[in-house]
Amino acid sequence: MGDTTNKDEVPSYPEEVPVTAPEVQVPADNSESSHPGQVYDPVFGWIDTGNTTYDVVDSDGDINKQIGTMGE
């Protein structure tokens, strides 16, 4: 490229590079039968299910403050 302030000079551009299509990827077997005992979460993928534990908490305190822990 030359002087960008010269109105008489025709701009030159680099040669275009041909774009090639990406390789086709074969999707993995994502059926439920290939993941027994698991459920699909769009963020985390296939996750194991299990027993859930929880505690009932009754508090008159500030709702914006942590009063317990989630999970183990």
C-alpha cells in the first residue's frame, strides 16, 4: 500500500486467498441408550444423576446473606 493521502494513486489489495470448506465431522452417538443413567444438560453435557440431599431452612434473617451451603 502506498500513500493514503494521494487521491491520484489507485489502491492495491493483496491477492484473495480461497476459502475452503471445513471438514465434515461425524456426530457422536448422543442417544440416551449410549448414556445409561445420565441426563443431558446443554451447558454441562451428559451428567450422572444421583440422590439429592437438602435441608429445610427457616430463617427470619436477611435474605441477602448466606445461611447455609448448597450441595456437598
